[in-house]
Amino acid sequence: MARSVLVIGAGVAGLAAAWSARRRGASVAMISAGVGETALAGGAVDDLPWEQVERAARLLGGDLPARDLAPAARQLATELGLWDVPQAEAARLATVAGRIRPARGRDRALLDLGPLRRTRVLVPRAPRAAWDADALAEALTDEPFARARGLRFLPVDAPVLRFDDERRIADGDLAARHDDPARLHWLAERLRGAIEGAGGAGAILLGPWLGARAPRAEALSARLGVPVGEALIGAGSPAGLRFEAARDVLLDAIGVARRHGRVRAVSEARVGPGDAGERVAVHVEGEDVPLAADVVILAIGGLAGGGITYAPPERGAGTDLPARGAAPFALSLAAPVALGDGRGQLGVVSSMQGPELDVTTWPRGERPGALEAVGIRCAGVRAAPGILAAGAAIAGRARTVLDAVTTGLRAGDEA
């Protein structure tokens, strides 16, 4: 009989775990509720935090060579069909904050500045609250990467918005309109006019508007004959919508059963008298009968994704002091696992209020603070008998897309 694996969480770590376990013949189901960490991501596909990569490159006086993906990670990326992860050179992404930053890969809708040399990049003006083409073009042109490569960003007038409501609707809603081939054709013709009016260009940088079901930038680039793509934004990018669409297609293709529900507890227990051996029980909110699996994988995210919650002991205080000192973090579901911060503890307890947050939660130099590093203490990906963890749920791991892929693949293999 195939081993049964239940993955809790539908972000990139959960997807990698489910995909890996299915490759090895397991029967896999996935349960999730709400929007997770990956759905909020901007589309950069990092292996290490990009600030560390940039700092190391400055110290060494040149760009760092990109580390290749493990074969399984590259195969997953290929089957997902959403990411471009160059073999040798890291991508370079323009952010709406006016920075050009490295990334190991990117959502295919984002513009990669890496291959460009000594050319102009057009930045169309658009009357949207979060898009200031003039300020963005000036800031990007002044970036060291742009100066070294001879890139100049030029704000231009181009009617990229078609209807009045597009001044105000969310980025995701505007992106969804470009899933329509007719609308994409309309945009291509306006951008073609902008290129001709500017006397030519090497690329076009737009806001996060190029598709919600799939990245439409490549089709637009093919029409115009120059690279077109999005700038990188923070939480709320349509890149999250594109991930969810690509994830659902892949899960259906590999035969992973999906269900919606909020897990409130995971326990090591014999689920019923007919079960042979110990299995893991998963208790879902609003359901009387728990789910059962041979192995459960917790891919529930960290603080940003809601897998870890902030629960300071003073919340339970009476008129005087809390009943006891305690760590200010907790797992979002009940499970027989311990929390840590990657250094073996959550901080020094100094009072009835628990650890000193000013000391333990903020990063210092290369050391991440507890807000970034807190999670489940694991031996590799093993959290407890029958329970594995993946992604940002694990203490002390880098909070990046490719690290989530790495731990998800390992959890799926071990399950």
C-alpha cells in the first residue's frame, strides 16, 4: 500500500513537498486555508537573502557566480512553468523603490536587466498611486549597476491604462485584464508607439500588471521585439496570483488531492481501531473526525505567513503580572513540536514578561533576529515522530523561495 502523506500548507514549500513525495509513489493530499506567504511574494526567486549577496559582491569587488539548482529543484521549476532561473548569471530586477537588486531567478513577468548593455529602458507614465515613472527612472539610472552597464531609464508618455477605473483598481485586477489577448494586443500597440516616439529602446519597464493567471510579458516582448517586463514590488504583487494558478495546474497534473480547511491540531495518535500501527491525526476546524496519514508535513510558513504567531505572555496577564514567563511566539496549531530561533533558544528570559524583545527580535549584522528566524526546531526536516517541516516553518532557515523549495523537496523525499 502506498504511504499516505498529508501536506499542511499550499505555498512553495508545500508544493515542493507534495511534488517530491508523489515522485516517490506516495499518496499525497494537501490541506490549506487562506492566503499564505508565497501568495504575497513579489516574484523574485532567491536562494540567499539578496542583501547578503550584494554585500558579498561589494567586498569581493565583482558579481558572485550563481549557484546552479539541484536537479530536482530545476525539474520542479520546469514543470511549474512560472520561473526563469538562469544557469550561470543571477537575474537583476528593478524595484519600485528605485533599486536594482540581484535574484537567483524571477517570475517570467518581471524584467531581467542582466542581459542589457548600453541601452535605454522606457518607463511609461501611468496615473496610479504607486507608480511614479519620473522618480523611478531617475533613481534607477543612478544605481551603480545601471551606471556600470550603461543603462538609462527614460520616462515616457504612453497610454498604458485604457479605462478610468484603472487609475484606482488593485494591481492584481489590472494584471487580470491583461490575461485577455485582445487587451494585451491593445497594450502592445501603445508601447510600439512609445518606442517609435522615443527613437528606439532596448527594453520597457512596467508596473506589476502583466497577467494574473500566467506571466504575459513574454508574449508582449515577442510582439514588440524588445524585452518587456514588470518592476518588483513588495507584498500583494500579482506574482502571487500567478504562482497559485501555476501551482493548481501542477498539483492536478500529478494527482495531489486538495481540500480547504484550517488545521487546529496535529497529534501522534491511533486514529481508529481498524488502523494498523501508529499514524498521525490531523484535526480540522469544524470537523469531528480527524484526518489520518502516515506522515504529516508542516509547510505552514513563518511569522509572515501565519504559521508562527506572536503570543506574548502579557496577553494573559491579570491586573498585575502574567502567570508565568514564556517565549512570545507560538505555533498556529497545536502539535508536539518545539520552537526555537536557529540558535537553540528564543532569547534570554529576563522577567515575567519573557525574553527581551529589543534584544532578541531584531537582526544584528549577519545574525537574523527572532522575527525572521523563529520556527520549529528540527533535525534536518524532522520535527517529531511522523511530523516533518518545510520552508519558513523551520527555525533558522533563510526565508527565500529556493530555500523553501530545498526543504520541501527533502521533506517529500523523507516522507
